[in-house]
Amino acid sequence: MAHEETLRVLIAGGGTGGHVIPALAIGRELRDRHGAEVRFVGTARGIETKLVPEAGFALELVRSGQLKNVSLMTRLRTMADLPLGVLHCVRLVRAFKPQVVVGVGGYASGPGMIAAVLLRVPTLAYEPNAVPGLTNRLVGKRVSAAAVNFAQTTRYFHNAEVTGVPVRPEIFALPPRPVGAAPRLLITAGSNGALIFNEVMPQIVAQLLDEVPGLTIVHQAGARRLEETRAAFAASGADAARWSVEAFLTDMPAQYAAADLVLARAGSTIAELCAAGKPSVLVPLPTAADDHQRKNAEVLAEAGATVMLLQKDVTPESLRNALVGLLKDGPRRAVMAERARSMAKPGALEKIAGMVLRLAGD
């Protein structure tokens, strides 16, 4: 790449926050630190339609749908849309002339990466999960390089590097919890919350507060179920001064800093749990594509960094036992925190940007 030429990068993919938020972090790093012109390709049905323009990036929409966990009719429609999506992306790549196309997984990633491979434009696949999604499994051996989060994921790709997941630097820099601080349980799930947490927590909150002296609970319920979850907590009779139920938690670094234990799903949150060095109870989302959340949680559980509960095994009793057991066992939490921290990968963003720059220069 000639030095006077502006670096142009196309980032393809999206759908959920787990895809879009790291993609935006990569885009910002390339734009702000390396002067790159960055454009995004997404679909009209993903969260990228809101977040990408807000971040000041151009977004092109292609038609692409789901293939996993959907009806035959939806799958057929997706297969029919795929060639149109690829053709659209071929036109986009020819017009924009990116030196690199980055695929972050999700609906638009497939057409974008296939177009780049067909046009022999260097490609970088980004894969945060232990087992890649369908798109990345299909293109994995044809991409120029891949940035992955887990060592065991490298086998699915050509030229893969373990970079980790982009996590805000302030999460790595959290101060340790003050000795003797009252225990805090943080319950968090994606932007929609987790129905299982919203249903089971109100049934056990009063007992938890009784069994763990001084415990406070912060529960993120999602906007759609905020009122009913708050009402269920209130109806439990639990001391209202010791719990709060919110739609969203905006300041996650502060929330992690104040937490002794985190109850969460096992999507993109796990990279933050490792960066923050927080012990956790993880309940993987059973409908996640390719059961990737369970595979993510298993990696942490095998390392002794988390307790995994499968959703089918979650009852008020099993969840209460898991939470109380950890909240009352400081030494065990300390070991889990250390093991989580040992799995954190600082500098992921710089490493991923470095891979893009190397591909552009080849």
C-alpha cells in the first residue's frame, strides 16, 4: 500500500450487540489512530442500523437472513437472498475499493466476506466465540487471516491469531474490592435482559438477602420487562433498600468494580468478566446459534473461572445454592477471580488493527 493512499476498510456483519460493539471498536481504532476510511455493511434488521450511524460511520444495507434455528421457509428465503447479497457486496467492494474487508459475524458477514474472497481482496475474520458461527465456518479456510478469542478456535481458520476481544481499557484497570465491603451481586444479560433471570430472581431474592448478611443486588432486566420484574421483586417482600432493578446499566466499568459476583449469559460479556477479574455464575442462552454460549462458558468453567448452570437445570433452588455458595466463600471467589483474570487478553484492539494494517500492506 502506497503511503500517500488512505487506508480503506470495509467491516461486514452485525445483528446483535455482541457483533456490532466490537466491530465499532475496531472501526474507531482504524479511523482515529490510523486515519482509515471505514464503511460498514449490515442488514436492516440488526442493531447496526442505530449504532453505526451514531458512531459517525457510513452504513450500507444488504439483504441477508438467518439460517440457524429458523423455519425451512426462512432458510429458503435466506438461500435465495444470498446471491443477491453477494452481488450487492461485489458492487460495493468494486466501488469503495477497500484494501481489507473485516468480517465480524452475523447476517451481513457472509455476503461481504464471499464478495471479498471472489474479488481477491484481503480478508480478516473476527471470531469472539469458542466455536465459530456458520458464516465464519464457511469462509474460515478461505480468509487471509483471523483474529480469535480462544486458542482452540484457531483450527477453524487459515492464519489465525489469538488476539482476544476488544474490551474497554478501564475494565482492565478496575481497583480491587475494598476489604470488608458489603457483598454485591450483579445480574446482567444482553440489552433485552434474560427472561430466566427475571422470572427466577424474584422467587429467591428475599432468601438471598436473609442468608448473605449485607448483600445488595443490582439486576438488569431489559426495557421490555422492567416494570413486571421490578413489581415481582417488590412483591417478594425483600428489603427494597438492598436491591435495584434497571432496564439498562450504562456504566458497566463502575458496575463491575462494585460487584463481588456476576450472574450473566455467556456471550460477549465473558471477555469483560475476564478483563475485570470477576467470578461468575453463567447460564448460557440455549437458543444461541450453534450453542456457542455453552461452549464459551465451558472454556471458563474448565479453567475454574466460573460456575456454569445450563438453563434446563435452573430452578429457584439450584440458582440460590450456586449464588449463596459463592457469596459466602470469599477464598473460592478470589481463586475464580484470579483464573478469570489470567484468561484476559489486554491490547486486543491494537493487535486486530495491526493485523488489518499488515493485510493492507501485503
